[in-house]
Amino acid sequence: MFTWEETLRVMRKNLSFALALAAIATAVIMTAAFLMRDVYQTTARIEIDQPGSGLRTLQEVESTYADDQDYLETQVQILKSDALAVSVIRALHLDRNRELVSSTNALPMDAPQEPRTQTKSASSSGRSVLQDQLDLADRTPEESAALVVFRSELSVNPIHDSRLIEVSYTSHDPELSQLVTNTLVMHFIDQNYRSRYTTTMRASEWLSVQIDDLRQKVEESNRAVVAYQKQHGLIEADDRTIPQDQLMDDINHQLSDAQASRIEAEAYVRMIDMGQSDAIPSVRNDPVYQNLLTHYADVRAQLAQAKAIYGDQSSNVKKLNDESSELATQIDAERTRVIDQAKTTFEAAQEREQMMLASRETLRSQMGDLSSQMVEYRILKNEAAANAELYNTLQSRLKEAGIYAGLGSSNFHVVDLAPKPNRPTGPHRAMMISIGAMLACSLGVVLSFVRESFDNTVRTPDDVKEWAGLASLAMIPAANQDQARPPRELDRAPDPLDLAPADCPPKHLPKIFDPATHGPQGEAMWNLRTALMLPRSDSGPKVILVTSPASGEGKTTVAVNLAAVLAQTGRTCLMDSDLRGGMVAGALGLREENGLTQLITGSVTLAAAMLRVAEIPNLSILPAGALPTGPADLVCSEAMQSVVTTLRRDFTYVVIDSPPVIPFADARVLSGLADVVVLVSRYGMTTRRAMERSAQLLAAVGAPVAGAVLNNVDLASADYHYYNYGYSRKIKGDSYYTSRDSSTRPPSKSSTETKAKSAQA
């Protein structure tokens, strides 16, 4: 997952690659754009109405509006059809045009054309549309090849929200573009007219035959209607209701009234039977009955009053008793009369209902026969009317078809014919180049990230931490020829302990930096020393093992310069434990006769094997010595442990330059004798798998790995830009360090010469 910072880093790093790729792609696109031939496109417009025959009503116009789009799309597809295209190709002899047909397949323009056999149609209207389609489907190879190109250059587009269609043809020849477009439009309109004319005339022929048959049917149906009407004596008066229907309505109305009366009377009888006779209307509304009840109530009141005053034996009380009994008898008689009358009314309502039902059934049977006769009569009449209407319609259509075919009208109208183009319409070179340039830049950016994804070498401290899980101790910038000194050249009296300079080609030796200066490489070495010493509360590690995943990654350079820096604070011994081909002595220009090999085997003493560098008083060198037959056995021997123990006792710091970790096991063995292990990786060279493998091998033996050093970092690289905190320009030119050196040391000829020839550390 790229962050914005990493994205900018990748872009800065691959800027030249992306620009070069974009420039090449843009140049190719520009070349292709200018090599393309000019093309000309001209456009004709056609208006297409719905098909019809003359004027249409408003209802017809509204009903056809919904079908406009389907009809327009159909005509667009017809304009794109192969049959129409072949007809244009044959009319303009495009099968001989080298623009549509390759030069190997095209016939010469003056070549005779083979005549096509054309069969005559049996129809009186000439050749049929189907026969024309069969002829157009029979194509030559040249016509088929021209058809492929013709379809690719033809453009037919309906204009939105209108009945217009644009027809365009693209060609390198402006005259051909105009001619093909207009010819296609004319053939399209002519084909539509011929198709409609043929269809109309054939329909007229069929209608003529059908009308003769239909005329006979109309006459026969009319005669059948008249005969049936006379046979049954049916009379229609403006389609009004006949008397039987009116009588049936009256009987149904009376039957409804009778049923309502019967239901009401039945309800009153049911109330009488339930002992609720006083609640029926005939009793409740009878005046005689109500007067008797009122009089009876008054008499009973007087009787009660007289009994209270005179007693039961009074003559007045007896008189009132007799009157009360008489009134009660009259009330019962009146109630009985009214109840009998209500029952009689119920029986009469039942009888009336039965009579109405019987009358309705009788009338219904009479009307059944009449209805069946009327139904048959109306069927015959409707059939006769339908035949007459169909006859009239077909007769009018026949006349209309003849007139319409003679007029030669069409629903296609040419709005604009294609003009001859005055200037090319394409290709749009400026737009092609602009879009191509943008795509080329995008391709350059994409390929930059692809290129970055394929680069699995160590380039930043983050890579070291992510891949190997190690801390980054220091970043050592790459040295140019001015910053790297050649091997040691003695400019003073030789020291008895020193040997003469070795004749080693400098190109095979690691670069040695001057520890006396404050250049970026020297500062990096001081940072490495600080990173190794500060995290520890005691005096720091005494034995430091420097190794790398593989050869050529600068471990000897780091070991020599680290020893030189440590020598400025205490006695330091630099031991070259690479018994397969040590480079420490050669890097410092020292000739080695004895070394670690002879010391381990007991051939020489430690003092005899040790070398000194005069420019750095506190630095002693223990070279590798002669190449042994079994270097791995010597490294694993007890004598090697004894040597390291002696050096740890006699020196403040011991720096061991060991062989690479992956190809040899020496570094893993020596890591057990060291206090810390420094793993050196080379910028842009050490791979991810090498770092991971090295860390795994060292972790497997419990090596005290302090971290990793990123060596030979390119100061001008975008990878380094995000780790120098804004000092990239100063570091690139060393102006920052040069100004600081000049302020602390006045320039002099002797100091300049000493600086140029000082010992490499």
C-alpha cells in the first residue's frame, strides 16, 4: 500500500524513465497521426413520417404517436441493411474502387461486368420485392469485400426528439463521400416507394376479387332478413319497446306491491299470535277502540273514588261496576273485530301475490316465443348490416389504393442532401496527440510503479525494518572519486612495523574515507559509532562483528572506517577474519606476509602478525594472512576463540571483518564471540530475500544483531531525499561540510597534501 510520501518518492525516482517513455509514446502517436490520410464526411438528413394514405384524422395521429420511435428505429436498420448497401455498391461500381477493395481483389474500372440473370415476376406489377432481394443477396467476392468497408464507414443516426435521420459516409475522397451518401438516400426512398406501390397494387387486385364475393353475400343476407320478417309478422317502430315488454313491467311492479303487502300483513298476524295485538297499527289506530279504552279508564277511576268514599255497597258504586263491565265487553269485541280484519287482509295479500305470480308466468311463456323470433331476426339483420359495412369499406379502400398508387406519394422527405465537403473532417490530430500524450504520461506513471514493484532491492531504512525486522544504524552515502582516497601512500619515514605498499589495483579494493574530515561519509561513520555505543549503559561493546548477506556489499569498507572512527577514542584492532580472500590489508595499502591464518596455526606470534597504520596511531590491523586449505575449520577452532579473547583483553575495541552470512557459516560462528553484529546491505544491490535470509540465519544461532547499515546510498536518489531532512542540496555538493572544515582548519598547502594522502579508514 503506497502512501503519498512513497508515491512522490517513486515518481521522483522514476521521473526520467516516465518522461522518456511518455516522450517516446507521444512521438509515436504524433507520427501515426500525421501519417494518417485526411478523411471527409458529409451528411444528409431525411424526415420520416408515419405511413398513411393521404390526410389522417386527429385520432389516427394520436394513435400513431406511440409507435414513432419503433418505426424510426426500423427505418434506421433498413438504412444500415446489406441489401441497400449492395444496391449502392452496384450502382456506383464500388467493387472496383481501390479504397473499398484491396488492389489485389479490385477489378479494373474498364473491365466488362458480367450480366446478371433476372427472372420476371408473374405479378402484373413487374419485378417483386422478394426477387430484388434475392438478386441483392447474390454477391461477388469483390462486392462482399466492398460491403465490409462500406458498413464500417457508414453512419446512420436518428436525431433525438424528432423524426429526422442523419446519414453520413466517411471517405478519403470528398466526391465519393458525397456521392455515396446521396445515392444511399435516393435508393432508400425509391426502394420504399416501389415496395409500397407493389404492395398496394397487389392488394387492389385481391380486393377486387373479394368485393365481388362480398356483394353477393350482402344481397343474400338482405333477402333473408326481409323473408324472416314477413314470415313471423315482426314490426319494429324505431327500435322502441314492444307492448309485451311494457305489460311485463306492469305485472312485475304489481307483484312487488303484492309481495310487500303480504309481508306486512304476515308480520301483523305473527304479532297477534304472539299476544302483541295492541301493538299492531290497525288496533292502535282504530278510533272506536281507543275511545272505549279512554272511557273505560275514566269509569274505573270514578269507581275507585266512589269505593273510597261510599264503600262497596253504595248504589253509585254498583252502577259504576255495571258500566265498567259493559265497557270491558265492548273493548274485547272491538279488538276481536280488528284482529279478524287484519287476518283477512293477510289472506287477501297472499291471494293477490299468487295471482300476480301466475300472471307473470303466463306472460313470460308468451314472450319467450316472441323473444326467440326477435333474436333470430336481429342476428340476420346485424349480419346483413356487417356485410354491407364491409362491402362499403373495401370499396372505398379499393378506390383509395388506386388513387394513392397513382399519386406516388411517400412518407419519406429529403431535408438536406449531402454537400461536397470543402475541408477534411478528420482525423483530429490535435485531439489525438493531446489524448495520446495524456495516456502516455499515465502509462509512464503506471509503468513507474510496475518497475518499482519489480525492484526488490534494499533502498531505504524502512525496507530494512520491514523485510529483515532490524533497526537501521546508519546510512552511508556513495562516494565519488574525489571523496574516496586511493590506497595508502607513505609520505613520511617508514615505520618499522609498517610494510611497503601493496601493488593492488584500486578498482578491486573498497573505497576508504578519510575519518579526519567531516564529509557525509565520515559523519555517517560517526553516526554508526554513536548508534552502537549509546544504547548501552556500560562502556559499550568491545567486539563488533561486521558482515553482509553476500559479497560486494561494502562490509570491508564499513569495517575499516568503523575501526578508524573507534581508534580516535581508544586502542582498536581491525581483524580480517575472511580467510578465503581478505581485503583489509590491500585496502590500506599494506603488504601482508603473516596474518590470522599463521597466528591460529601457531606459525607466528600476535605481535608479528599485527600491522599498524601510521596515520591512525591507535589502529592496529590483523590481516587474514595466507589462504589456508580449510578456512572454516580454522574459524571454528579453539585457537580462534583464544585470539579473540586476547584481542578483547589488549584492545579497547575489536572490529572483525567476517565473510558473508549466506554463502559461508563463518559469520554465524564468529557471532558467538562478538558483543554485537552489524549487518551491512548495499543500496540498490542487496535483495529482500537476502536480507530476510541473513536475519533468519543470525537469529537461528542467537547472534546479538544490533541492526543494519545501508551502504552506498545515492545522494541524488529520491529514496534518500526523504531521510536527509532538507540537506540534500548541501550534502550533494558537500558545501555544508566544506564550510565547516574550512572554519575549523585554515587551508594550507601542507594540510591539503596531508588530507589528500592521509590513511584510509
